[in-house]
Amino acid sequence: MIFLFCCQIPLFGIMSSESADPLYWLRVISASNKGTLMELGISPIITSGLIMQLLAGIQVLSVGDAPKDRALFNGAQKLFGMVITVGQASVYVMSGIYGAPSELGAGICLLIIFQLTFAGLLVLMLDELLQKGYGLGSGISLFIATNICETIVWRAISPTTINTGRGTEFEGAIISLFHLLATRTDKVRALREAFYRQNLPNLMNILATILVFAVVIYFQSFRVDIAVKSIRYRGQSTSYPIKLFYTSNAPIMLQSALVSNLYVMSQMLASKFRGNFIINLLGVWSDGEGGSRSVPIGGLCYYMTPPDSLGDMLVDPIHGILYIAFMLGSCAFFSKIWIDVSNSSAKDVVKQLKEQQTVVPGHRENSMVHELNRYIPTAAALGGLCIGALSVLADFLGAIGSGTGILMAVTTIYQYYEVFVREQSEMGGSMSSLWL
């Protein structure tokens, strides 16, 4: 509730601007809202976390398994996040996103930096509370899912009215359906407009979103169970599940972070060196419909951006083919390397099982690694490939919130469902033991 509340409070002192949002492409992964206290969103947490994890993964930072070492690492990550918060707030203001600093004045600039820093530190505190056990899951996943679900609900039932030239219409697709049926004499035409209207959310977008939700949840059930046996509890047998989405939403988050930052960098370079041949190879930008965002119309960034519709793909099939190949390849690649960076490779899993005094029946430690290597790398690569394919499907169908956003939201919600079910079963087991 605090996060959603901050997403609606506008920053005090900024100059209203109808220009394109230069950070539009970062909004999904940063769970941020333009011109509000949540302008930074969770980008400081993501940035500090990724940098620290990568430094630990490539052994630049040595992090032990002792609780003291983990606590020190988490503390350093939070401190780094605070530094990034102040730095990003200062860069946003000084870069002129809220108006020219010379026109705003030093006092207003400092006030905006203070507001952004305060909101950023509040997000860090909320994330810390969740990590300490005062909630379920991680703050990053929760905030992203919350922001995306808010977007979906708003575009479905928004009561905001917009003059489209054909008369006043409601922004929300579901409310618009009832409004059109009530006000139009031609009911068939009203239904057609509610399902297929352009430039505003329509019912086909809602249905596409529901379809993607259902498909992702269906794929979540795909897994391979490896039989394991506990040495501590007299050979009690259980299973270790290796899911198809072994790395969860990590590949799509990494891919989206890479592409979004490339977009922002390309826009900055294009505005400073307009017409430069090398800069144009990276991306040529133009204001999209409504002027709320810039869209690539040429260069590398253009081929990394999904076509607006299946019709656009038929007009420019090379664009669609290259985009699909990029999404599938990058998601599979990031998923494959993430198992090593996040300490979830076969060797790491065997190490965890050994610490829990659990073994795979009929296998020694080396053969356990070999056995798990038959499944884990394949599950990671194939899962990343499926994540990329589902993201492409969502983009082409016109799902609300983009394919990347929908996948992040669904995988996060499903993780919370699993945590809830697991805690309920553990609670049920403990209650049963009390009665016995």
C-alpha cells in the first residue's frame, strides 16, 4: 500500500512537460512512475544487487557461507544502494528531466533530490523488512508485480474519460464496453469497437493478458523430480524438483535490464549527436503516438524492439524475425549463465544437499554432480527459451503491460502462491504434531 501510494504522489517543484519520457523503457523493470515519488522505483536495489552479485560471482568479492559473512555482504549491498539512490536522484535532476536546473533554481533542485532520495530510501527499508521475514518473498519481485498488476487493473476499469474525436470514451476496457453498449444504437459496431479500438485499451488486450497468464501458469507445473534420501532421518526419501523455469524470471529481467539501458543510452547519444552515422547505427529515435515516449525507427535498437502488431510484422518480416531470434537467444543465454552467478549450478546444489545430509541414492558426490548436470543446464536453457517465446507471444497478442512485464508479474505471483502453500502445509504439519 505504501508503494502504491507513493506511485500516485507527484513530485513537488517539477515543471510539467509533455515531451517524450526518456526513461519509458526502464519503467517495467524499475517499477517506477513518471513524475511521482516513485520516479526511481526499485532501480537502486536492482543496480546494487546485480553489481554485487556479479562481483561475488566472478570472485572479485569473496563471500563466505557463514551467517556473519552473508550479513556483511547484504549490509554492503544496502549501503551501495543508498549511494546509488542519491547519485541517481542527482543525475535525474541535473540532466534536465524535470526542467532546466537554471530555471528551477538551486532550492527547487535540492528539494526534488530530497524527495527522490527519501522515496528511494523508503523502498530500501521496505525491501529490508521483507528480507527480515516481515512478509513473503523479496521486495524486488513484489514491487514489480504490484506495479504491473496496478497497470492491468487500471487499464481494465479506469473511469478516466478521453475525447478521442469519436466522442468521449472511458479509458478502462471493461467500463468502455458497457458505456459503448449503452450509448451506441448499433450494438454490433459498439462490440467491435470495444474489442478492437485503437490507441486505448480494448477487450482483446484483456483477453490476451488472461491467455498469457494461463499459459505461464501451465508451464510452471513442468518439472523433473530427482529422488533424494536423507541420511539424518534414517533414509527418509523425498524428491528434489528441477522446474522448467529453473531460473524463474531472472533471464527476462536481465534481458530487459540490458535492452532498457541500451535504449536510454542510445536516446541520450542521439539527442547529443543527431545525424552521426555511428550513433544512427545504434538507434534512430522518433516520438511515438501521443508523444509519451520515443520509439526506435532504425538502427540496432529498432530490431530489438517488438513490432506493434502482427500486421507490422508482415509489412517488415525481417524486423520480426530478428526480434524473435534476439529474444529467444538472449533469454536462453542469460538463463544459462545465471545458474553459475546465482550459485544454483549442479555443484552448488550438491553442496547444499550435502550440508542437509541428503544424497541421491546410488550416487557418490562426483556422480551426483554428473546426474544433476543432465537436467539443470538443459532446464535453464530451455526454460529461458520458453520465457523468451512467451514474451514474444504476449507482445504480438497485445497483452497489457508488455510481454516482459506480464511474465515478471505471473512468475512472481506464482512464487508467492508456492510460498503460501508451503507455509500452510508446514503449519498444518506442526498442528498435527501438537494433536499427536
